[in-house]
Amino acid sequence: LATGLEWKNVPLHSIALSADVALLWNLQASARFHHSWGAFLDDDHGFAIDGPSTIDLRVRRQVGRHTIFFDALNATGNKYEDYGFTLTDFTGGTVPYVYPGSPRAFRAGLTASF
């Protein structure tokens, strides 16, 4: 019998906003905000997941047929729960176990086009 509560780790709501801007010297910058909520670890919706609220940034520059870029992922360092599950403890109670989301990270790279 379907109750509508069977989706573990799947957020009920999600929003993403992004913006791109062209700057001087052939630079481009972009920002993306992502927030989700309404995910649960169990079928009964007893354990909510603290979903992400992250901001990702990118600066890139076109150099001929190549692109140099720099990214800041989860730029604000928001701590959130990515997914998880519930376990039964020694007394028969339910215990939540969650995996943390990605921490702040930086990367740089070069995209080559031939």
C-alpha cells in the first residue's frame, strides 16, 4: 500500500539559482546557489536530513581556443548532511546515521579545444 513516504534521502523540495556575468579582459564569472529540504532517512519521516544550502563560484578566461578556470565549491563552507540511513541499536531503538556533505573545495583547470 503506497503512503507517499517511501522516498528515503530524496528531497521533497529543491531550488537552484544561478547568475553569469561577463567582465573585463575576457573574464567570465558565475555563481550558483542550491538549497534542498524535505529529505528523510526513514520511511516514516522520523529523521529529517539537514540538506545543503551551498554557493558555488567560477571564474574563467578564454585564451584562444582554451579556457582557464578556477572554482570554489561550497564557497561558504556550509556543513550539511548528504544522505544516510537508520540502524537499530542494542535496545531496539532507531538510530540515525548520516554522511556529511562535501566540504569547501577549490579547483583550477584548463579546458583544451582542438
